[in-house]
Amino acid sequence: MLPDADELFWALAGNLVIGFGAGTATLAAFAPTLPVVDGGNPVLRVGTVSVGFAFFFAGYRLSQTGTHRDHHESLTAAFTPDEVPGVGANGPAGSVDPFLVARGVFLVLGIVGLGAGMRLFALTIQSWSSTLGVACGVVCITGYVFGHIGMNGVVL
């Protein structure tokens, strides 16, 4: 049985964005210098790796939502959070859904955590240190867990 053309499109589109993000994150973490910014400023380095992970997460979400959405559902409805009666964008003026805010914070922490963890991983490979290796593992796993909570609202 052939895959549905619409689902295949979303899977491929998401994977293109994932590839761009993963490539950016990897090159920024491991390259001796950044092409645009001179030197090895750790904040700029982690920031660039984090931007790569932001694209990676966006591609993941694009592929996930595009392939699993109801074909009768609009793209806007598919990519925006579910409505909570009386709260959030569709609730009273000025109200904010604290659950969505928390997910946003977890997503940002996850992206930056993965950026920092990937850079620590690169440093560990370039100059072995057991301390860096342990720090890399803790930061990467924590970043992944936080990012997953932010994106999906659950750990797994």
C-alpha cells in the first residue's frame, strides 16, 4: 500500500527542516570557528547550536502535526493549541493559560539545554574529560526531556 500523498508531503517537508536544523546544530557545535562570527565565544556558539535545535524542533512538529492531523481540520487549528473554555486566546481578554506558558518555558529551556549539551559533547570529543562527559550527558538528557514536555505536554 502506498503512503497517502498528503502525509508524505508533511513528512518530507518536516524532514527538510529537521535536516537543516540538525546540520546547523552539528556544524556550529563541532566547527573550530563559526562562519559568521569570529572566535569561539561560548554564548554565541551555544546560541547558534540552539537555533539549529529550534529548527529541528520546528521540523519535528511540522512533520508530526502535518501527518497526524485530521484531513478536514484547518492548518491553523492543527498547529495551534487546543481551546480551553474560558482561558487563553479564546477566553476573556488578557487571560493566559498557565499550562501553555509552562510548556513554552520548557520548550525554550529544552532548546537551550540541547544547544549547551551538544557543545559540551563537541568539547568532550575534542579534548577528553570525564567531567565534561558527565555534564554533557546530564545537560543533553535534561534538555531533551524539557523540550519534549514543551512540545508535547508529556515526557514521552
